[in-house]
Amino acid sequence: MKSITTEELKALMAEGKQVNIIDVREASEVAGGKIPGAVNMPLGLLEFKMNELDKSKEYYVNCLSGGRSSSACQFLDNQGYKVTNVEGGMMAWDGEIE
């Protein structure tokens, strides 16, 4: 499974690169702040919402600490999606939040 650090993700965003971020935390967790532009798809609903994703795009999957996003990446990878796990999740994120 591919992974990226929060520092590497911030660098991509700073360069103006198109980054598609999926936040698999619960809506109540996301209400406290998320990476700008991230789309909330709680892990428990991912199986039902994955059809909203485009298999031709790369997605960066984020959660609180990296555990749920790792599970989400394994699942989505098995379904043919291009995914990268964000190591450390929001606990490691020290960038801007919305």
C-alpha cells in the first residue's frame, strides 16, 4: 500500500497540485476540522459511497491517526481505486484546517 506523510501532502498542496483527499472519520469528528478540500466519507459508509469516486484519479485517504485510512486504502485498492494512505492522519497534520 502506498503512503504519504502529512509533510509530503502539505508540500503537494503548496505546489498547487490537484489533491483529492478522502477523510474517513465520522462526521462528528470532521466537524472539529479537516484538511481543506477533503471530502468526508466515513469508513462505515465507504462501501456504499465509493461509486462517487473516479477510478482514474488518485486519492489520499486520511483519518485521525492512520488506522482507519489504512483499512480504507486496502478496501479501495482491492476495488481498483488508486489510493495513498496519509500516515499519522489528523494527529500528525499541523497545516491549515477548515
